[in-house]
Amino acid sequence: MHYVLAALGIISLLAGFALVPLFYQAHQPIYAGAMIVVLALAVFIYTSPRMYAYRYVVPGILAGIVFIALPVAYTLGISFTNYSSQHLLSQARATDVLLQKRITGDASMNMKLFSKGDQYKLYFSDDAGKGYISDATPLTATKEQHVPLHETTATDGFGAPVLLKDLFKLQPGLKQVVAVMPDGTELRQSSLRRFAQSKPAYTLNADGSLTDVEHGGVLKPNIHSGFFETASGQQLEPGFRVNVAWQNYWRIFKDPAFHEPFLRIFTWTIAFASLNTLATFAIGIVLAVMLNWEALEFRGAYRMMLFLPYAVPAFISIPVFKGLFNENLGEINLALNMILGVRPSWFSDPTLAKSMVLLVNTWLGYPYMMILCMGLIKAIPEELYEASALAGAGPFTNFFRITLPLILRPIAPLLIASFAFNFNNLTLIALLTSGGPDFLDTQVPAGATDLLVSYTYRIAFQDSGQNYALASAISSIVFLIVATLAVVNLRLFKVNRQNA
């Protein structure tokens, strides 16, 4: 067994070291350095006899750092930037992209490549059949090289033609070639076998600004907007990431375009989580009490049927309900139309949509509460009910004076956990209503049944601007709320243990 663990440790160590050069190639030296530090600590802990006790703690700590601390820190970091679909790159990378842009002219030629040992000749022909050949030259991918062309009437005898498969391998070198025509026209690669007249659209200045080659204007990087801008304020894409401090948080609470739907969605999220927690608990405890009744026949069959909603995965149940609530063909509307002559607009009316969401989630969640309550009821001493019966108390008195008070204390932390789960219930909203019906008076995508988590998702991935930074700011606020609930949960659990 020790040999197996040692082998696994060596394999993990080698895998970790293999990631270091990959981080460097991805221009992430901080991650590479962190990986080296982690590997060094792991070697020290798992080889030093004095650190024996920490060997069982380190995996849990690392898991907490990788899966909790780092994502939270990364999300918080993004929330203080302008990171979006228009500002994906760093300023240096955005500058490189702009410097690679070319202005293409009318001259364009077909290219054939011939090998002469470790050097190559480039043969060009225009649409009129006129040919040009270069001298033998090496193709290096490290720097731009100017290759003069000479007019020729020959069409062969330049060397061995380079096959297509080899031409792909030589692309880095070909991209650095600037073919110079006899009249001074410069040609650069425009496709696999074609060169075209082109020149850089922008040139870099010493102060980091760019000069527009065609129009002669100067574009300066604006660290507030995250764009290169002309003197008139015209912005040039792509943009780059900049630090905007608390701007995203101010937008949430001060910009009417964001704080109006945010406050409405926040209120609905609190109501949704609270009502679902209360409804599932109420139904769960009532069913648990009924199933605990000794005189009830077929209790096992009832228990199995009532547990089924919890056994079926939500991603199967929710689309089924979406079909049942269909306004035109759903069985629920067909039944209501036959009985009452009405066809409720479940997906277009905000109140009905919210009611539908609450009903579906209650149906999905009550079995969990029922199971919890059944276990807690079994722990209540039977002597209490016997004494209550001798005093002449009925079932309602037993429920409100014995069962409910004794269950509430141990189940309180689980109710808070259920509230936190419903607070972030993206699956239900995404599969059932997609947040609709949408508000008509907002500039950002938001709907009547959106929770904060689905609202964040829509801003990050469905809005035209795909504002990841704003979505991260909202996620940070949601994290603080859920973290507060977790602290309350732990304190209640601690109090319950002390009172037990």
C-alpha cells in the first residue's frame, strides 16, 4: 500500500512540475511561481517526519483554496475592472492586435514555394501571367524579413515544389516575409497561397500611443474607458481591461438602468427563497406526521410515492412541468378550460409566472423536508405523547405543543441552508421560465421570475455587451449574503449542540 501511495505521489509531483512551463508559455508567471511553492511545500510536508500530522490536513486546505478562495478572489478582482466582451484583452495584447492590422491594396498575386536545401524560393504570378522569383532565403519566424523579387519568364526549374502539408508547417516563417516588387511595392501573405499588397494600419509611438498610417491621426489609450481613442473621442476596438474601482458597485445601486431591476429582483429573490422554504417545510412536516401515524395502512407505499419527486432529477422534472403548464397545449390549461373555462397565461403574466415557479419548486423540495422531519419525529420520546393523551390533548395540540417545538430547533440550520439553496436556484429558473416574462422598462435583460443568480447570468452571457465585471459585482453581493447565512447557520448549529 505504501508503494502505491508513493507512486501516486511521484506521479502527482511530476504532473505539477509539467504545469510550470505551461503557465510560463501562457504568460502567467505568478501561477507558475505559486505552483513551484505548492510543490515545494508538498514535498516538505510529505517527507518530513515532523510534519506527519499535517499530511491529512493539507489536501483539505488545498481544496478549499483552489475551489473556494481562488474563485472568490478572482470574482472580486474582476468586479473592480471593466471586463466585458469589448474589453477582453490586456492593454499590451490589445496594442499587439492593432499593430497586426493591415491596409490591403489592389496588388495581389499567387505564390508557389520551392525548396533549395534548407532555403526556399518564392515564385509569384499575377492574373496576367507575369512571374516574379526571389533568391533562395531561409524562412525564420523570429523577425520580419524583406525578400526582393525579380521578374522572370520561367515557370519551373526553381527547385523542389513544397507540398501542401509542408506548407502548413512553414506558415510562421511565411507570415514574416515581406516580398518587395521591383517597383518597391510590398506584398505580405493574405492566405495560404496568396500574397497581397499591404502595410501596417498603425505604428507604435514611444509614449504608447498609435499613429494611424492611412489618416495620420494619433490614438491614445484612455485608461478610463479602456479604448484607444482619437482626438475627437472616437473609440477603436478591441478595448482593453482597466481598473474602475467601485464603479460597477455604484452602477448597481445608483444607475437607474441597473438598480431598478436589481431591487425588484432582489425583493423577489428574498420572497421566493422564503416562501419556498416555508412551503416545503410546512408540507414536509405535515406529511411526516401523517406517515408517522401507526394506524395508517400502506404507509410504505405512500412514503415511496411521496419520495418520488426527490428521486427524479430536476433537469428532467422541470421541463416536464414546463410542458404541463404550456398555455396552449399543456394538460393543466386543458383541464382548467374544461372545468372552469379559463386558460391562465402562466408564462406571460408576471404574477402567474411567479406562482408557477413557486408551485414547481415546492413540489421538487417537499420530499427533502419530509425525510428530515420523519427522522426528527422518530427521535421525540413517545412518553410525551402518552402524557399528552392522558391529559386529553388532541392531535392538533400534540402537533403545535410537542412535535413542532421539538423539531424547529434542530431543523433551523437546515431551513437556513434550504433558504440559501433556493436563493441561488439557477437550474429552476433557467429550465422553466428563463427569467421571463421580461421587464419592458429596463435597459438590461431582466424578468419577473429572475433571481439574482439568473439575473447575473443574463448580464454576463446574454446581454449584448456581456458585462462580466458587472456580473461579478452582483455575484460578490450574492456571495456576501450567502456567506452571512452560512455564518448564521453555523452559530445556530453551535447553539443547538450546546443546548442538546
